[in-house]
Amino acid sequence: MILSPYHRIQVEFPKNLEEDCCPLCQSASEPFYKNKFRTYSKCNNCLSVYMDSYFFPTPEDEKKRYLEHNNDILDIRYQNFLKPIVDQVLTHQNSDDDGLDYGAGPGPVVQHLLSQSGYSIKLYDPFFHPDKERLTKFYDYIILTEVVEHFHSPKNEFSKLYNLLNKNGSLYILTHPYDDSINFEKWYYKNDQTHTFFYSKEAFEWICNHYGFQSLEIKDRIIRLKK
């Protein structure tokens, strides 16, 4: 008999108590969705949906997937996709502020676009710009474009990001938040095997309150958290 992935994770790879908890707020979660590839749980508290850890991609699979993305910094469609978050930075930050593109990927288009307005921003990416010295400094703003949905341990990652910010510093996040109006089975965003965590509005409110950010702004797919 061929076992489904969901059956396999329950019988051959039983979850421990820690894995039954949301990797962001550590609250209890319930099984939410399964298909022939993966299973997902939903947090009872912050209402986020996340991939069960048994199905996490390996680092090799992650890098391979990232290289399949459009990484041409001169591609107009790619630039237009990221322009709204760049505009947020231009609106709220000064050109002499210290910035970090966290999870910049192989084609740092945000750096390219900001440089046209006289802004200088450093790059960090565990695969393509793995300079850990960049994580020992402090920043006035940090940009995360299509990054936070890849976090395997979002609680730890946001703790790190908060501590990298100067006072009054901001996180600028581009992701696709989840809510119950979305048909998860048909949702394109879950089909990327490297997307492991989908944040609800309540999740960003939890992040704001738990880490002590002063304010939270959510506008479509752009989230700003100010320290």
C-alpha cells in the first residue's frame, strides 16, 4: 500500500510537541491542508499557515529554485514589481541612512533601483551574498522582498532582524499575506516549494507587539514595521 504524505508524517514520522506549535508565535496548531506533495498546519493564535517541517526543502533545493527566478536587474517587469517597496523606502528614509537588503538573491534589483536615487544599501543572502559581517552591524532600514515566506524559523529570524535595527529603524517587507478569503488549494503562492510560512494580518500584529515595534503598516503586499 502506498501511503499519502499526510499518512506518512503521522505514522512513520510522528510529530513531537514542539512541531505541533507555530514556528512564529509557538501557539498550538491544527492540520490544515494536504496534497500529494506536502502538508500544512494553521496556527490557532496568529492564524498563519505553514508547511510541516518534514517537507522543508534542503538548502540545495532552495538555491536551485532561487536560480530559476528572473534575476535580471535590468528587466523592466522585475523592476516594476519591486518599485512599490522601493518607493516606500524613498518616502520614509534618507539617502544617507544605512540600509540592508536581507535575502537579496542573485539579482539585487532593489539595490540597483535605490542607487539611481543616490541611496546605498548593503546586501546579505545566505546563498549569494553570504557575508556574515553584515549581520554584526546596525541599520536604519532593512528590506525583505519575497523573503519572509521562506523562513523556516520566523520567530528567530524576526528576533534577529529587530536586533539589527537602529532606534526608529524600519523593516520593509514584500510578501503575500494569507487570509481566509484565499482558496489555499488553488493559491499560486503555496506552489513554490520554498515558500514555507504564510503570514496573516494577525501574525504581523503579533510580531509588532511581541518584539516591541512602535508601529505596523500593511498596504496590500507591503508591510512596514517601525522600531
